[in-house]
Amino acid sequence: MLFSIERDVLLNHLNIIQKGLPVKTPMPILYAIKFEVLQDYMILTTSNSDVAIQIIVDDPSLNIQTSGKTVIPGRYLIDIVRKVVSKNIEFALIEQNIMVIRADKSEFKLRLMDVEDYPDIDFMDLNDPLTFDPKVLSDVIKETNFATSQNEKRPVLTGVDFKFLEKKLFCVATDSYRLAQKDIAFDLEREPFDLVIPNKSLDELQKILETIQTPVELYINPNKVLFKFENILFQTRLLEGSYPDTMRIIPKSFVVEIPFHKEQLLSALDRVSLLSPKERETNVNIVKLALKENQVVEISSTNAEIGDASEEIIPSGEVKGPQIKLAFSSKYLKEALKTFHSEEVVISFSGEIKPFIITGKDDPSLLHLILPVRLD
């Protein structure tokens, strides 16, 4: 095997393919990147317990003299390519288990494992895709994935539920203390589906999508899904189990609705939560919100060991409903607010101990729900 390629081109591909390398695995060969060098192009593959990624490289700078296949230790290869400064990098396989990498005046020799020990990666058949704009899919992940559970006791909650029903895709995440929901309309008829994608897989996918300009195709089968875009295949396993029916916990009527300037509310939460105590069960900072008689909103926190903090906010528009007072996680509200593109948000309350929702004037398809904590 002998080929050369522009250093920057290879590094761009390695930055994507490395997202399929495992952090920990009982199969050491999975720490390597599989290279299949063919006559006119090469295929890079990585895989871990959740994700498998494949990239077809057919860049004009790729000069293949002899074909072959091998596995190269991923972390070492990426570090080498990052550190060298030459325009081109040459790869030469000698003695079947030594890869010589030459870049300008630098030369590296890496000992390789047997490529035949690399497991076959079964990329699923491609048919009946659902097509996304890459920015739309990237935004959906950013707007929902943070609300997934980090607790493995209920594995199905560690992913985002993708449910297609009546020309709409509903994407929902919850850790049972908060919920994020985004829906996307599609002008097509297709069979309904309901699947849960792991949060870690979506994190890695979202990072790749930020660099993508072309449409993304989603392919589905019972235990995995595949995202195809440009020259990349990104396949992930699905989480087992039935996702809870979250629609029934979203309130339909409200006793109080308060509009806010988003940035003003975020800034106030940042300041007041500096002294806020942590809730025992979730270890998050708790603040209080009170709507006063004069329709001014007070955000406050009380810490028995340190002191108190409070700040008044003038709502950005007409307030609907009577006085109300409740407590909640400042972290949950701040994370929800940061997902909105709208400058103005509305927080709607059904009662002092009932879930409240956050919506945005310019984000009609995005909704966040937070459970309050009981006041002493």
C-alpha cells in the first residue's frame, strides 16, 4: 500500500472519523482507524459500541500508487497529522505490520495490528429516507439533547425520542425533571415510527453537522439508524424500551402567562443563582420566582449559610393572571432559554406546584417544560 494526500484534507476527514473511536473497549483493534485504499479512492471506518462512521475519500489530492487495506492507531495518527506542517503526507505499508508516514523531513513508523481482526461493520441498507436540512437537524439536537437523563437507571431517557406521526417529526427529551420538545413539519406521507437515539451519538453527530452544507438523509431499521450526508455514513444503535408518553404531562391551559426579554431574564438568573442553594435530589441550584401585585417579577434565592439575593424584572409585555410564587432550578431554565432564537419568551404557569412551560415568539415549534420544587 502506497499513497499520498494533502495534510489538511486528511486532517479534516480524521477530525470526523475520530468521533467513532471508543473511549474504552475490550477490543483494542477498535482504537484503530481502518483504511481501505482502492484504485481511485479510499474508505475510512471507525466503530465503538454506539456509533460506526465511514467516510469515502476521493479528493483530487489523493494519489494512490498501490492499493491495500490496514488499520492505523487512531489517536497516534491524528496527533501526527496535526503536528506536521508539510503540504502532503505519504503513507507506505511495509512488512504488512509497519506503516511509514512521511511528511517533509519527518518520518514516523507505526506498528499495526492485523486488519483481518477488525470486525465487519454492517452498514444498513439504504431505502425510504427522511431528508433534513443539516442546520435544522443540528438545531433540533441542540434544542433537545441537553435535557436527556445522565442517569443510566432508566436507559431509554438517556436518548432523544424521534416520533414521526401525521407528517410531523416530534423530537422529545426528558430526564423526568424537565422536558424539551421540537417538532418539524414534512410535506410527505410515510409510515409512522418511534425510536430513541442515544444522547452521546447525537452529540457527535451534531458536531459533524456544523460543517455540512448538503441535505442529510435518515434511514431507519428496528435496532439502528443511519445518517447519510456528503461522503459520510454515520450509523448509531437505538435505545431499547418504550419512551414515556410525554404529551399527557404538557399543560394545555394556564392561570398565569408572563412575557420576558430573554437576555434580561438570563442575566438576572445568572446573578441571583450565585447565592442559590442546591436541591438535594438533583444537585441543582434553586431560585424563586414571584409575580407581585404591581406585575413586577422578583427572582430571588436564599442560602442559610451564605445570604440572600433578589432582582426585579419588568415583563416585556402584558401579564395575564394573578400573583404566583414558585421555586425551580435556575440551571434548567437557563439551559432552556439559551435554545431559543426569539428575543422574547413567554413562561406559562398552571399553578405553583405544577409544571410550567417556556415558549418563544419566533420559535413556534419549540417548547420546554420544567417541574417546580416545593417551597418550604
